[in-house]
Amino acid sequence: MMAKRKMSSQELAERIGITAANLSILKTGKAKAVRFSTLEAICQALDCQPGDVLEYRAD
């Protein structure tokens, strides 16, 4: 979605109010959890739905 919106990680991090390092953890799938408020901010910034940025992967 970031590529579709031509938005850099730094720009998205600034828009949603988290650090670039924390955004990187979310992007790489290493996060153990994500706050709904963060997910909402990501979806607002990227004009998308949660299913556009989340993916289920079995362990």
C-alpha cells in the first residue's frame, strides 16, 4: 500500500506518530501485536482497509 501511495516509511511513520524503527518492526512481521489505534492511523494515512495491510501466516 505504501508503494501504491508513493509514500516512504519515514513519511508514514511521521503521519501516524510512531518511530521509523517501530514501523519497520510492523512491516517485517516481527511485531507480536499492533494497537488498534496504530492500525487505524495506518489505514487513514494510506486510505485503505485493515485487510489491505494485514496478512495471516501460520507458524
